[in-house]
Amino acid sequence: MPQTYLPVTELYLLALILIFAAPYLFWRLLKTDYYAPLVVVQIVSGILLGPGVLGSIFPGYYETIFVPPVISALNGVAWWAVMLFVFVAGLELDLEEAWKWRGETGLTAGLALGVPLLLGAGAALVLLKLGDPAAWIGAKGATWQFVLGIGMACAVTALPILVLLMEKLEILRTALGQRILRYASLDDILIWGVLALILLDWERVTRQLGFIAGFVVAVWLVRKLIAAIPERDRWYVALIWLAACGYLADWAGLHYMVGAFLAGAALDAKWFGIEKIDAFRNTVLLTMMPVFFLSTGLRTSWDMGGMTAFAAAALLLAAMVSGKLLGVGLAGRLLKWEKGEAWVIGWLLQTKALIMIIFVNILFDKQVITSSAFTALLLAAVGSTMLTIPVVSPTLRKLEGLLAKRG
């Protein structure tokens, strides 16, 4: 451990200054909001502040500030931050509305997920064919887990970021915005279901079956409890429920973030209030998630070479975008949508950012993918999210009648 001359507390606070100040100044001074909202700048800043970029250019800065005790403290904040964020994503699922429009929602969500999953899996096979599989598949990953994991990463829609982008476009509360949320919500359920399949540890399957059985009973009890208690107590009980689900899911051999999503999906948003949920999500995004972005950036690796990482990211990005547009385009043809409708919906649903980053963090934690694969996926996630607003905004101005269409 390198010699430091500042207490760990002061180093931790210096790290926080960097984490919050660097992306904010870049975003505000360069006015990147149209192409790169603050959340995207924060993700990129996490990569730049990590060991692979600034850490290699100025090793003294990195080795002085990001000492092991500081990294451990930041990781603790990052774990809780991302659990809260995924919990809110689960809480925002409106299963009743999805059921009401189940035919149209199921077809659109299924094609929007299935086609990019297939193209992403194909891209994974190309990576394995053209290079050394050991450079991409983690130490504890099987080929099928890697291919399915990459495919699902390419199919992910980031529901929380989708909400933020639709707020920016002023379509969140329109009929179109609610339609898109239905599609994304159903895909979210399938995403975490596939992740649970990928992470199944057959040596611990008894624990996992016990977790599932116990979770069903616990959901019934917790729903009864939260519906009965005063509103002022519901958030506190929900946080205890969140921590318990995260712990038990991790104990069962899945992942604490799978537990966090299930904890939110089991509850009804109406118990907490949509406005309060929005405010809570934005507070977590502002105050805690930048720490998660940095911890994500610390995981990036350029060992394979920058050009190889960017080439792999380009391949994955092409699979993501084309797969989502093809899937939604096919749904639009079958449902006889208006011209331009599938284009707008497809581009909004291909928004990746946070959920994909969370998803690939889990694959990396479980050693299904390597740091090289993680880096390529992270770059692709940033690229897909940066493309959304510039592509969708001009088209929306030409299709104002689309905003009122409910299905």
C-alpha cells in the first residue's frame, strides 16, 4: 500500500469532490446536455477517473487518492445506491396497465427484447470466433452463459434513464410515454428473469428454490403490512424489505441486485405516490449514483488494447441498435402503426446506460465475463444512450399526433 500523508477521511472527501465536480463542470461548461445528459457524462467521467485513463497518465494522483480503504468506503456507498435505484425501477412497474393492453404490449415487448437478444448473442459468438475466448469469458463462466449474457445486455432497456429522457422530451406523461413505459416494464421483468437463469448455481439450487418459495410468502405478508400501516412509515419498512431481499438473494447465490429489483416489483407504486417516487429516484441519482459510476469506471480495463475494445464496442452497439429497431419495426408492421411510430419507440427503447451497466456489473462480479468484455459493453452502453435524444427529438416534432395514441 503506497504511503499517504492525509487521513483516510480527507482522501475520501477529496475523491467525492472529484466524483461530483468533474462531470458537473464538464456537462455545464461544455453544454453537452443535448447529446450527453448529466448521467451519461457521469458514467464517462467514472471511466476517465479510473486506473485505465487518468490513472495510467497520472499514476501518482490515482495511487494517492484511491487507496484501498477509500475504494472500500466508496464501494459501500455504491452498493446501497444501486440497490435503491434498482428498487425504484421495480417499484415503477405498472403491471395492471400492462395487463390491460397485454396483447399489444406482449407482442411489442417480446420482439423488442427477442430480436436484439439474438443479434447480441450473434455478436458474442463473433467475438469468440475472432479472438481468444479466454479474453472474453470469465473464469467461472460457461460459453452459454457468456453468449446469453451478452445477448441480454444488448436487449436491455434502462427504465430509469428512459424516464429521465422522456421527461426531457416532455412526453413522459403523454399516452405515448405511458405506452413506452409498458413495453420497457415488461422487458425489465424478463431481463431479471434471464439474469437469474444465467446465475443459477446448480450446487446451490436448494438455496435458490428456498429463496423463491420464501419470497412468495414474504411478498404476501409485506404487501398486507405496507397497505395497513400509515403512509409515513411505508418508506422505512420498504427499505428494511429491500435490504432483506438483497441479502437473501445474494445468500441464495443469485445477486443482491436481483433481490433489489424483486423487492420493488413486489410493491405497488400507489402506496408511495408517483411524485414522491420521482423525487426519491432523482435524489438517489443526484447524491449517490455518481459514486457507483466511479466504482464502475474503476473496473474498466484496456489490457487488450484500446482499438480492440472500441471495435468490440462498435460491434455490440450495432447489434443493440439494429436489433431494437428491427424488433419494434416488426411489431409496428404487425400492429399497423403509423409511419415513423416504430422509429421513435425503437430508439427510445434502445436506451441502455444504467440498467445495462448494472447488468454487466453483475456478470463481471460473478466472473461470467472478463474485464475486457465489461469495458466493451460499457462503451457500447454509453454510445447507445448518447444517440437517443439527437435522433428522437427531430422526429417527434413531425409526429405530434402520435403523443395521444394509447396503443
